[in-house]
Amino acid sequence: MIASLRWAALLILVTLLGAGLPRAGAAAGTKIGPGCTLKGHKLYGKVKIVTAFPDLKVQIANAFPDLKVQIVDAFPDKCGQWKMVDAFPDLKIQMVDAFPDLKIQYVNAFPGLP
């Protein structure tokens, strides 16, 4: 009887402690929503770098990025594929050194979520 009470108490304690831990999906990449979007903006397509009034503030990261970005010349239709343009962008970004909305890493292949 006492042993079963100890097991029940241990089970309750483990359950309560585990409730505060982040889930497996709560690691890198949780900022990016379904459909490869962040704050309502898709993270692929034509991108313009601006100095004021951006849609998103972006920081370049060497490790643990939120998104891997591949610069392409045509058909930027997959998550993380960006075509840099001067006019009519789908997304305007501002490059920052601190407090970004999104951390990116440039890659030559396999763009998208890390």
C-alpha cells in the first residue's frame, strides 16, 4: 500500500514537472508558421532590402538560424528561396545586428526550415 502511494506521488510529481518543459517542436523554427510564413508574410518570393519601414527585421546567423535562405535567379516558389529585386517585392526586409524578427543563414542548397 505504501509503495503504491509512493509510485502515485512520483507519477504526479513527474507529470507536474513535465508540464512546464518545452515540447519537442518548441525548438528552433517555431517562429515560422504553417505555409512558411512569419507575421503574415511568406518567407519566399521576391525580396527587397530596405533601410526603413520593413515587413521584417532580419539578422544573419552562422549557427541556429530560423530559416535557411537560398538566393535564386528565377522561380522563388519554395520556402527559403529568395529572389532579390529592386521593385515590386513580396517581402521587404531590413538587415539588423540585434533584436531581429528572423535569423537567417545563406545556403547554396536545401533552403527552408533547418
